[in-house]
Amino acid sequence: MATTHKQLLSQEEALKAYYDMLLIRRFEERTAQLYGMGLIAGFCHLYIGQEAVVVGIQSALEPQDSVITAYRDHGHMLACGMDPRGVMAELTGRRDGYSKGKGGSMHMFSREKNFYGGHGIVGAQVPLGTGLALAHQYKGDGGICATYMGDGAANQGQVYEAYNMASLWKLPVLYVIENNKYGMGTSVARSSAGSSYYARGQGWDIPGEKVDGMELLKVREAARRAVDHIRSGHGPFILEVDTYRYRGHSMSDPAKYRSKEEVDTVKETRDPLDHFKLYMTESLAIPEGKIKEIEDQIKQIMVDVVEFSKTSLEPDPAELYTDILKEDHA
């Protein structure tokens, strides 16, 4: 019998995955608190409930790969290994943030971690991610681009133009559709004529797969299958992950378009952290003490992160004129 990726998950890998998911969960919870205190302004979109998606996808990527996503992006940054202090400082508009306090929640980047945003225009990151894949192909660096989008963006015309080019040129791009059931406040049942997003690449000969995005192990396995396809030179792949966000679309959204019972049912029966914690203790025999150590560690990390985001200095007003235009004086 063939050995599956699930069977190959070691205790060390499991603890690392749990650490990453819990860091995202606690980071976003503290983000909500700081927003409520008025320390974070503007639009702010939380990733709570979707942690298994980005952690599972990231487990299949290599250092040379690039990542680009939409505006619900804090989790992606942390999964890429970006410093949570720098991410939170950007949220509070401080000079130590990844965009020097000028990008805020939706726009920050890290060339070091090959993270290319954070984009506020719905669907805009998809052609950009396709371009990053073209750059990987042109340079021959063996990299692929993981390009994330939501179910709302999946209806954008520019997405299908990108699909066509990616398939035509066999570009190394993984399109990840995070289907959390609601594009802003509109259910996919009301916005999409045919909700099988993973199958929408068929007209361009792009294969796809749908996976339970609340189960880390399933996301890991599906991501590896997709990445193996892409690295083998077969071109793009579409992975639709069935997930759910616990909070509103943004911090200004009371989310009255869905019932409390619906949200509570998902939390009680499908929570990605609860499911994975149970797997660690029952299937991998990881002692509760080791899990508790991670939980305590992240609690202390978040104390430091919040303090740093409050005490980092605000940008100098002159920063308004930097990073705007590069003139060629040659």
C-alpha cells in the first residue's frame, strides 16, 4: 500500500503546524482587540477560522516559491515566516511595520520572504501572481507562485484572462481559491451560477481539486499533489479550499447575513485547531505538556508583539514622499 503524506507527518512537523495555526489565531484575536481600542484604523479583515488553509499550502512550498494574496492577508504573512512584530506594527501604522506604516492591513510586502502582498482591489492579485509565475519560468529558478483569491474574486473577468495565459504558457502557478462561503455579505449560492470553482479552469485545460479547508492534513495532501503537478512542468493547477471565516467580512461588518447558529455549528464541529490538536494527541501521541508549551510560548510572543506595535514610533511626515516615484537620471 502506498504511503500517504498524512502518515509521514512527524511529531515535529505537527507541532510546527500547530504553532503556525495558533500564532495566526492569537494574532488575529489581538488585532481585533487593538482595532476596538482605536489603535488600528482603516479596513481590517481577519483570518480567524481559515488558519488550516495557508498553513497547509505553505507546507508544500519551497524557499524559492512566491506568495501573493488579497486583503485578508495577515495569516499569509505569518505563515510565510514574516515577523509578527513587523506585521502588527504595520497595522498600527508605525515606522517599524513592513510598509513603514504606510500600507496598513491590506498592503504589506516582504521581498526577503517572497511575499508580494496584500492587495485591496478584488481579484487584482491573480494576474500579478500569474506574472510572478512567468518570472519564475523566465529565470528558471524552479519556483512556483501560490496565488490566493476568495470566492468573490473567482468571478472576476481578469481571473479567466490569467487562467488562459497561465495554461497557454504552462506557467508554474498554484491558484488557491479560499471559499469561505461569503463574498463580503453575499452567499455563494446567490452570487455564483455554479459554485464548483475548482472546475472553472477546464475550458483552459487547467486541472483542479476541491478539499476540506478546515482539515490541515487534507490541505497538506492536496497541496502536495497540486505542487507536484506544477513542478513537473504541467502548468497551473486550481485548488479550491472549503473553509469558513468566523468574523465578519471586515471589522466594520456585523455579519447579520448569517445566523449565530450557523457560525457556532462550524466552530463546534469543524474548528481547524481543535481537530488538529485532537489528531496530535490521539494519532501522534504528542503529550499535552508539549502542546501547552507552544500555547504558553505564543501567549508571551503576543504580549511582546502588542507592546512593540504600541511603542514603535510613527512615521516621519516626510515618508509620504518616499517609495512613490523612481526617476531615472541617467
